[in-house]
Amino acid sequence: MSADNALESIAEPVAAAVEAAAIAPSALSLVPALVVLAFAIWLKRPILALVLGAAAGLLLISPTDALFNLGETSVRVMQDETIGWLILVCGGFGALIALLVHTGGAFAFGRMAQQYASGRKPSLFMTYLLGLIIFIDDYLNALTVGETMKRITDKYKVSREMLAYVVDSTAAPMCVLVPISTWAIFFGGLLVANGIAPDTDPNGIKTYISAIPYMIYAWLALILVPLVILGVVPLIGPMKKAELAAQMSSGNVDAPAETAASHTHTSDDFAVDAFEEEFDASDKKGGKLYNFLLPMLMLIGFTIWFEAEIWPALILTFIVTIPMYMAQRLMPFTEMMELMMHGFKTMLPAICTVIAAFTFKDVCDQLGLPLYVIENLAPYMTAQMLPALVFIAMALLAFVTGSSWGIFAVSIPIVMPLAIAVDANIPMVIGALLSASSFGSQACFYSDSTVLAAQGSGCNLMSHALTQFPYALLAAIIAFFGFVALA
């Protein structure tokens, strides 16, 4: 089929999307993204950068109605069920972690792990292994693995930046490769909603599984971690500085080393300090390992039971864990509730960052940013180059907007008709989209996965983002050429 016919086949969805945008897509839609990147790097305050980027976009749409539109946009974002879900799940994880930490279970796990993690590399490999095991959800992964391992890696003078990189690399990249994760459920549903999955695949999971071999970025991100740990891939730039600073520190497990970059105070420092307070007040010597392992195993088991629905699994975990702790008289019920509230509050910086990112994405949609990029790439898309071009375009959008799931939802009704029209390899195109989503989730400075990996590892957000970015970019470059070679 000719390129002209292919473009005609996507004219209708593109036209509908343009009509939904506040203004016609143009090069001006790039301005808010540039504002966010500039201020995020300069000020190292992602929430402020996102707000400024959203404000810049609203001024472009209508300078006189910018304030009214900001209020309307923020209300619309807060009414989004995804935001409500994220507040409950993210805050719930904070509450559960507060309980696990206070009972000393995390320290008991650390004492056990020290028998096997007898050095820098073994401690990092144990972190990597835990990241592979906790595959149900990237939030669950990012929050629990970092919290579990940071005291052990501190002992062996591993920088918090290196720990956060290992945690982040096994969060979204691992979850995207497993067909019983929240990612698979969400994206499988989108494939069904857009008519990509056949009638014989009502949940879209079989179609999703067919694309797993082509999720090149996710595979590369996972393969790269052990190579970095072993030194096959050398330490690069900011990561090298962070590791040298950690090697020169005291290595005290109760006072983790910070790099010079980590001393820049941002909104996430509040949550990091709160987690440190929880550890200081916890039962470091008398904690029982089962008080840590059982809630974690219940959460994973219930999540599988509820078909990757993490919120009901979290509720059921609380229902079982709280009486279990009360039966052991670990703390009064009122104190337990106070701890859970405190744990919920520690996640507010992460929640606020994601809300700001959703607001920014909403403004980008009004400006037609995704449509502008896709429309400018469409004339150059052929069956052979489509997967590679889709990956690079969507990876850039996911990185800029911080919306890995949102970009997939926006792009699939436009990209997939084009893929069908030019007779491209459909599983490969789906794999390219999911590779782009996992890249954006890991590499974006203010994505939820990046925020939570830094949060759980006790690392400054911007320090984590800057140190891991060269490795994420390396995997993305290799993935691009991988798609070219496979096509």
C-alpha cells in the first residue's frame, strides 16, 4: 500500500484529535516542554518546573484566560480516576512501609541479606534479584526494593545514586516484560479498546505477549544493570562522581553517605527525611523477619489473585497485617494508625510531582504536542522504519511529558492504523510503543517511577535522574538501532 493511502487511513483519527485540541498543533507546542526541561535542570525542582511549563502552555493557548484555564485544568486532572488511584496506592504503600520499618522487619531482612551480600557487588546483585522478583507493579518494586536494600548497600559504600539506578532499572522495564503486571493489564485493555487485539483475545493479553520479544529497551535496561555492576560497562559522568564520593564516606549504615549533588534540597527531601526518622525510631535489633516477609508475600499473592489490581490487594494486606501485629503486641492500635498516617504523608512529594506531571500533560494535549510530532513524522514512516521511528518519537514524548501510560493511550489510535496500512509488523510496533513507555518511565526526571525509585532508595530526585540518564540513553540508542536491524 502506498504512503498516500497510509496517510489517508490515519487522517480521520488525526483530524478528530486535532479537533479535541485547544489550538491547531504547531511548533509552539514544543515551548512548554523546553521550559520544563530548562527549569528542571537549572532549578532541580521538578514540581516547580512542571507548573511553569504548564503555565507557559496556558499562556500560549489564551493569555487572557490563562488563570481560569489553569483552574479548570487542575480540577479536571484531580477528577481523573488515575490520579485518585495513584493517591490511594502511593499513600497506601507509604503507610505499609511505615509499619514494616517501625516493627524492625526491614532490619531483620537486612541482617539476613548481609549473610549473602558480603560486599559491594553482591549487595547490588541482591538488589537486582529482588527487583526481578517483585514484578507485579513498578510502584511496589520501586518503593520496597530501595527501602529494603539501602541500609545494606550503605554498609558497603554503594552510593544511593547507584542503588536508585538498579531499583529504577528493574521497576518499569521488568514490569513491562511480565504479562501478569499492572502494565500488561492496562496496555492489554488499550489494545482491545482500539481494536488491535482479535476477538479470540478478549483481554488483549495474548496480543501483549506476542510483543514481549520486541520490547527491546526493557530487555536492554535489564541486561545493562549487571554489566554496570561488574564494571563491564564503566561508570559514567555523575555516577562516577557519586560512587567516588560514597567510597570516601564513613560507610555507616545508620548515616548513609550523600554526594555533593544530594545536598540540593528539593521537595522530595521531606519524604526522605521522614523515612530516615522512621528507621531511627524502629526496632533495629528485635525485629522479626516474618513481620517483613509475610506482608510482602501477601501483597504479591493478593495482587496476583486480584489480577494485578494493586489497591484491593493492598487493602486486604492491611486487613491481615494489622491484626497480626496487634496479636504480637508490637504497638497499640492508635499508634499504628498514627504511623500509617505519617507514612501516607511521606508520599505527598511523590504524589504532588505526578499531579503536576498530569497537569502538564493535559496542557500539552491542549496544545497538540503529540499530534504535532506524529504528523511531522508520518510522511517518513514506512513498514521497515515504522517501529524505529515510533520508538524514537514516543520515547521523546514520554521523556518530555513524564507520562508513559498516557503517551501510549494518545498514540495508539494514530500509530496502529498507520502500522496496519503499511503492513508493518504489528507485535514489533506494539513492542516499540511499550519500549518507549518504559524508557520514559525510567529516564524522565519527574516520572512517577523515577520519583518513587529515588524516594525508596533515599536518594535526591535530581541526583538520581542525572546519574542514571546516561545508561538509559545508551539503552535507548541501542534499542533504536535494534528496531532498525529487526525491521
